[in-house]
Amino acid sequence: MTVLRNGLNSRRRFSRVWRAVTDYREFGQWFRVKLDGPFVAGQVSRGQITYPGYEHIKWEAVVQKIEPEKLFSFTWHPFAVDPKIDYAKETPTLVEFRLEKTAKGTLLLLTESGFDKIPSDRRLEAFRRNDGGWTVQMKNIENYVGQGS
């Protein structure tokens, strides 16, 4: 229970999928977050979640790596929804988007690791919520890039 994995095969061009994942405006469209600015490796990305029911949640992630058309990764605190809890005391999880070219288009692989370092009293809930959340988000990416935007 320490790693989440999800994948998406898209017939869209490789560069199109990469842009949807790494351009902060496009990421915000499918993820439903209004980000303050572009993703920059080594810097904090901040914004406001716009997903219905979660509008009260601030987005904060530290961009780890941007390897053009290969890897985009960030760390964050999964299912950090209770404003009374200081999640900064916890070790964040690592989210990685990896792209691979295929004969039919693009394979987008998502991995989130590090759940074993989350405090035991919220580990299972964070894992379950993010597992379900990433399933929805991968469908959102697929629909978003499929619109031909």
C-alpha cells in the first residue's frame, strides 16, 4: 500500500499530452485547480482547488523534476483537506508523470509513492482517496486532450 499506479493510452500526439500535464494553465483545466504560475523545478507551486466540494482547499506542491517530454514530478501532501491539521510536519508523497511514445500515440504513466511515510492514523484514508482521485484525474486528462485543445 505504498505506491499508486495508473496509466493512460492516448492516441493524441506525444507533445499534446506533455503540454496538458506540464503547462500550468492546461493542468489547471483538467485537474480543476487555479494555479498562480508556471511549474518550475525546485519551486513551490501554489493555487486554489476549483473541484466542486473542495474549493476550500489550497493547492501546494513542490515541483521536483521537469525532464522535457519524459518526466514531470512533484511532492505534495495527499488528501490534505482538514484546515486544522498542519500537514507540513508530514513527509510528502512523490507524484510522477512519465510519458512514453507508442505505435498508437502516447502512454502516460502516473505513480504516487511514499504513503508508507504518512502517519498511520491517516495513511489508509489518504491512499484510498488518492487512488480514487487519480482514477478520476486520468479520465479528466484523457477527455481534456481528446477535445483537441
